[in-house]
Amino acid sequence: MTAKQVSYTLDSTLETVNNAEKQATHFATLAGFGEDEAMSIGMAVREATVNAVLHGNAYDPAKKVTLTLKSNSENLIVVLRDQGKGLNVASIPDPLAPENLLKQSGRGIFLMRSLMDEVEISPSKTGTEVKLIKHIPAQTGDR
């Protein structure tokens, strides 16, 4: 497979979340992932986009979210970047801690990490970048 890349600039709205998930699922399918894997990748992108829109950009219409989808022979790479004030990764509570089990939010990053092979979070004063990586299995003919 040759390397491919598409990029989108998205508004800070909930509609953005649906669009990002749809684009990621479609791109994953084109990269050769099966339906279940493509849906899992889409779900991870959905969670990252919710975080970018809600926590990063705080629904500010002046702020955008960038979504880049890339694939090569080894990986599918998704990069989301918001224009918020940055995220303190150390301050994220453990969603599996007893006091957090019944909370309505706080599982997005945990879910991303369980669905993807690698998750890198890079905060800065001008926003947070989340890189999601899913390894493309060697072609075995059983996909």
C-alpha cells in the first residue's frame, strides 16, 4: 500500500464529532481494516474529537479542530489538534478508580488507549495534539 493522507479543518461543534468518526471509519476501511476494526478506530477518533471540541476548544466558534488521517504499509495514524489552552495529562483521573466508576465522563482517553495500539498526547499553550496509531497487520488474506 502506498502512503495516503487527508486533512480536515472542523468547527468546534457536536456535528464535527459525527463527521470525524465517519471520515475515520471510511479511511480505515480504505486502509484495509475490517469492519469491526474500522468501527473501533472511528470510535477512538470520536472520543478524541469530543475532547478537542468540548474540553480543548470549549465549543468556541472561533477555534477549529484539525483532523489528519494518514496510512502507510505499517500504520494508520490519526492526528487531532485543538486550539485550547492545553491539557495537563497528569491531572486526568483514573476512570477505573472506585470513586470514578459511576461518573458520566472521564473515560475517553482510557477508551482511546484500549482501541488503538498507541496514543500520544502532546499538550502545549496553543492546544493539544492527540496522535492515535493502529498497526496494519501483515496481509494474510483473512481480513
